[in-house]
Amino acid sequence: MKYALYLGCAIPIKYPGFEAATRLVCERLNVELVDLPFSCCPPPTSMKLVHYDSWLALAARNLCLAEEQGLDLLTLCSGCVNTLKEANHILKNSDSKRRRVNKFLEGHNHRFKGTIEVTHILDVLYQDTVVEKLLHEKVRDIPLRVGCHYGCHYFRPPKVMYPGELSDAESHVPVKMDHLLSIIGVEPTEYSRKFLCCGSPLGANMDQDAGYSITRQKLEYIHERNIQALSVVCPSCFEQFDMGQIVLARKTKEKRRIPTFYLTQLVGLALGLSPKDVGLDVHRIKPKKLLSGIDVA
């Protein structure tokens, strides 16, 4: 099993622990990752709204790099998978947009052909063969009450992101992270407004206070369910919860802290990796006390 690894912009610069955890987990689970000179995806909440054709062409250039190696593209970010999956879908299904984009790409010696698929690390880890390997390689359970936050862009719009998993009502509520974490002993715990935004896009693009207000509301519902930690699959969502709780505490004097993990950090711990191996030592909200309670040092 081999993929072109798309790290995006934020993870290499701000959260190298996510990358380290993912590389180590994939190595243990026989998922080969290939590095290519990718650029910004670009995000679905910025350039796409300003200049659609440039957004599509930049995404197409990344898709071409993976196509030229004959590899499907694997992402670690909900925003990145949304952009690249949607661009791939658009260009495969629109002759006019494909011609226009390929004209842009001519000067850079690339041509979009539509021969690959785009996926997310969660979907790769959820494959039967990878799950079987995880069960075989797992050395410890992670018995924590965890709330899963999928983020806005991981599964919306469903017709583009997961067309094969639509119900009769043409809706899709993701469950893969919950099911995957249950394999490593986690108790996935439901909470109100689970599938709503974390507040990051609003805070980054318009009103930071309003963005953190959304975060605060979600955290209130999470506290109500006695959830011990959060699991995310997007660096922006991680920052909104990790840094967001620090910011909110300054305003509200809230003393409760819920550690936030990137998915592969939790999987890595189950595979026997140390908290430092997966980058937990640099989180703002330290999970050390929580992990020591389950004998993970």
C-alpha cells in the first residue's frame, strides 16, 4: 500500500508531531509514504472565494504531481482533502474546466489526466487490511472517554467527499474515527453539536471572538459528557481547541482543560510509541497527567 503524502502548509511548520506520528504509524502498519514537492492545496475558505480558477489550477498542479508517479494522494488535513478531492472531482467531470486548467499548467510541464484518487489518513487507517495489522501490532489500550471532532470539511459536501456512503436521505454522518479508536480501547463518547464547526474558519477570516464563542459552546457540551480528551483529523481544528482553551480561560477563568490529540497520535500510543515520539510534549494543553492515569509514560 503506497501513497503520495500531502502534508499541507500548517503541519510541517506548526505541528511536526502530527507528521512524525503519521510516519511512524504508517511504517508500523505497512503503509508506504512518498514525498513529492507539493505546494499549498489551497484552502477551501480563502483563495477559492477570491479567485476560483487560480484555486482550481493550484490544486490541479498538486494532483498532477501524484498522477505522474502513479500514486493516490493521502492528506492529513480536512481542508486539504476537501480542496484536493473536490478539485479532482470537478476536473474529472468538466471538460471545459479541465481544458482551462491544463492551459494554465502547460507552462509548468503538467497536464491533469484524472487518473488518481484523493484520500485522508483516517480513511486509509480504516481499511480492512490496515485494521487487521493494527490489531496485530497493538501493544496497549488507550482507555479514555474521547470525543471525536471531524470538522466541517472532512465530509462536506457528502456528494463529493463520500458519494459511495450516502444514505437514502442523501446525508452522511461520519463514524470512522469513532470506530477506529474503539479498536485501541478508546470509549468514543457522543456529545451535542458534534458535527458542527469548531469556529476556526470564522475566527481566521472574519471575527476571532465569534469563532472562539463557537468553540466555547462546543466545549460546554463536551464537559457535560465528562469527556477526557478530543480527537481531531485537522490541524486547524486542533489549534482551535488547543490554543482556544487557553484564550478562553483568560476571558472566563475556566480552569478545566481537555487535551486534544491528532488521530495518529492516539493510534501511535496504542502501537507502543511514547508521548514524545508522537509530539505530545509540545501541545499547549499537556496530556501528561491524563496519560499517566492509564500507564502511558
